[in-house]
Amino acid sequence: ALTEAIERDPLFTLAYFARSIASLRRSEAERGRPVEQSTPSTPQVRAAATGAKGTTSAELPLPTPTPTRVVEYSPLADLNQVIAQAPTFAFAYYNRANLYAKTGDVERAKQDYTKAIELNPLFAESYFNRGLLYYSEGKVKEGTRDLSRAGELGLYKAYSLIKRMNK
């Protein structure tokens, strides 16, 4: 259904975004691993895509399609398309950063988390994940700063990580 929507309207940004999430979930399910992708709610996606302020991350309820044919689409290509069409959509940068982090491209991941934060300074998950990347590089000061900010924004598990990392 998402591919059909994109074929009908190649500028349907949210269809690319939803397809990237669906593709990731399908590939993670096929590998038997949990999906770590954060996804916003439908109203938050609409608000973020149209430039509204104050969006936060939450779960996006996606229907489980029953495909008549299974075609693999690159989540990265779809997210690149979303960013090209909606360059102020913080969730697209965040999801792309998660992809980069999973593939070991730490620098690109940090750049995209930073861009997501620039676009939405209240995006706790971006601070959290960027902080984890800093810690993985041995940059304790930067990691602690980002995790502390994530905690201030309501992601309280960041505080227990700070305690463990600063022993």
C-alpha cells in the first residue's frame, strides 16, 4: 500500500517515512531481533512534517500489511528521500542516524542526531543516542552532557547510565 501511494504521488513524504519504518521492522523481524527504531505518533509526524513546534517521540501504530508480493526497499534510500523532500523533519534524521549507528558509521550517526537536535531541541532520544556514541568513543564528558540532557527531557534511564559510566 505504501509503495502504491508513492507510485501515485512521488512527493508523498510520509509514505516514504512509513515505508522506511515498515522495511526496518520487517527485516528485524526476519532476523529475530527487536526493532530499536523510535517512531512518532501520526499527529506528531504530521506536525513535524508541516513545521509545527514541540514534537516529541512516541510509538507510531503501523498496521501489519499482508503483502501480495514482497519487494525489499532500502530504508536508507527512503529516509534520504524524506530528508530531500522535508529537510526540517527531525524524525527522519533520527531514524537515519539509528541506521548509520547500526552499521558502524558513527560520524554520520552523530551528524544526524545533531541535526535532529537542531531541528527539535526537545528530542530526548537524539541526545541519548548521541551520548551513547560519545561514550563508545571514550568521550565521557560529551556523553555525560548528552545523557544528562536526555534525562532532563524525561528519559530518566539516562541517569542510571551516567552513574555507571562515571564510576
